[in-house]
Amino acid sequence: MSTEGGGGWSAGFGEDYRRLFVEEWSPYVGAIMLVLVIIGLMVNGLIWGVFGGVKLWGDWFNNLIGLGPAIGVPQNLEGPLLHRMSLMNITLVVGAFCAALLSGQFLVNRPPKLEFVWAALGGCLMGIGAALAGGCTTGGFFNPVLHSSPAGWVMGAGLLAGAAIGLKLLLWTLENIEWGMAAPPTLHMPEGVKRFYPLAGLAVVVAVLLWASRWYGSEDERLAARAVIVLAGFSIGFIMHRSRLCFARAFREPFMTAEGDMTKAVILALAIGIPLAALLFQKKIIDPYVAIPATFWIGSLLGGVIFGIGMVFAGGCASGSLWRMGEGHLKLWVAAFFFSWMGSVASAQLRKFGLTTVDETNVELYEVTKVGYQAYFPEMLPGWGWALLIGGGALLLWYALVRYNESTEKFTLL
């Protein structure tokens, strides 16, 4: 009888493990958890960002190869583990890697040769687009929308247009280019090794907790503050992997398959996040301008179009590329490299020509550049009521279009 009880306990825990760590989470659950982590960061005076950290990696690379001084990259760079966004990106990859191990899904994935070319091209376009828009799908779209800035909505429109254009171009290449389309042999991990995946994943969890605890207890206030980022980045990577949450899919899938679950998950995250963020701004817990780029509207729109095309060819946006890197996709490693490198080059050149340099002579409330300014709905409109009404209305319209497309497939390009 005790044996049967033990077997029942074992089977029960095994079922719980499969539900939590093996079976795919709903994107809606992932969206809710993601926005809660982001709000937690905001309560601590921090924001979620990706491009700033990715660009730092490109700055380091350009200085390493001697190109940095020629294009205007700063020479005294912050270390990758101390820069807030870089640290968040690194721990995001670690979080996704841990989730892939615990689910048994980690695998070094080699795409056809042509996919590496598209990864390089897509990464470069994402770098240029993010430099123009003042951020990627996170810093140029999601965060500004969350912070009640029209810059995010304008980049979102650009991303939609770019995704449609990129998908049409990609379909043309599939019909007209045959080189490099043969898939290489699939790499299979030995079953004996895969059996240790859960233990390895647990070891990663313990290591990250020890890392965060050590930094939190440090006498160095800077390290102590970074402990929150370690845990937040890890959590974001874990959540995004388990729920397959991806902004690129949210903008691309309605045009490709008319499937709208990922888009509706992003809409849900914003519907929850916008009023919560508004409360934090009204209580002056965090300055809303810290996540609003001075790119409304030209930089946001043009950058969104370029980034949208790039993310279709790359196979993922900025955060989506990072969590897929943790899962073992070599194509996304290539895309992330060119994203970081070209993001560094493009940012330096835009600054050099004065396009994205803030105009310090401006005496208005908003910082102004040649590609836009910092636009904030509550300052542009008579109070928060109108700001929330516009944000909610835009989300409702987006949801209605997605549901209409799911039923009619009117916007699909295939």
C-alpha cells in the first residue's frame, strides 16, 4: 500500500512538473506574467530595455576591431555585466536556456545556409531601425505605449507595414532563390545527456539565485541595485520561452496565417500595463520620460518599417532573438550579432550627423531631435482621462482588426 502511495506521489509530482516546465504555457499567461515583472521593475525605478544593451555589445566589438574611434563610438564603455540593459539581456538568455533545459527542448539548431544570410540581413536592418526609432520592439514600441507616448503607436504602425513588406519579400525569395535551401542534418542530443537536462536546469536556477543574493548583499550599492535586474532578466527569459512570447509573431502572424493569439496576448499585456504604469507616473514613483525616445514621429515610423522588415528576415525581434538564442538557434545568434554590430554603427552615425542628438537649445518641455521629440499624451492632452481613453481605444481597434482577420483572413498575404 505504501508503495502505491509512493508511486502516486511520484506520478503527481511528475504531472505537475510537466505542466509547469514541459507543456507550453498560454501566451496570455506569459503576457500577464511579463507585464507584472515589468511593473515590478518600474516600482524599483527601472525599465525593461533590450536595444541599449545589444548596442553596447556592438560598441565593444567595434572598439575591439579598431572601428570604434573612426565612427564615433565612445571609448570608455561600461562593462557588459554592469550595464543595466546588457545585464538584463544576458540574464534573459540564461533564463531561456534554463527553461529549455527544464523542458528538455534545448537543442543546437542549424538552419539552411540561406537562413544565415537572411539572419545577417535581418539583423542589420533591425539595428538601423532601432537606432532610428530609439529602440526595438521593446524600447521603441512596447515601453513607449506603456508610458502613454504616441511614439510607440507610430512605431507599431511602422512595424505592421514593415512586417507586411518583409513577408512579401521573403515569399519572393522562397519562390526565386534555390541556393542554400537544403537543410543540414539535424543534430540529435544523446538520450543519456538529455536525461540530465532537468538537473542542469535546476543548477542554473540555483546559480542565478546565488548570484543575485551575493550582489544584493554586497557593500557596493551599484551591485546591490543590479541584483533586481539579474532576477528580472532571468524571469523574462524564462517566461518568454515557456509561453513562446514574441513581438515579431504578434506583427507577422496576422499577415502570414491570420492567427492572432500572440497579437492578442500583447494587447492584453498593454491593457493591463497602461493603467498600472499611469498610476506609478501619477504617484511620481518613476519618471515616464525615461522610456520615451525623442523620435516621434519620423524616427518612430521609419525605424519601425525598417525594423519590421528586418525582424521577418531574422526570424525574431530583439527579445525574441535573445530567448531563441538560449534555446539553441544558431540563426538567431547570427541575427543578434549583426543586430548589435549594425545598431552600434547606425547609432554612432546618426549621432555624428546630428540626427538623434538632443537639441540642448530647446526651451520647450520635450527633448527634440531631427527625427522627432519626446511626446507624452498627458502633457499633449488635457489630463490622464484623454490619454487613457486614446490608449484604450487604440487597443480596442487593434483587437477588433485582429479578430476580423481571424474570421475573414482579409489581411493575409499567402
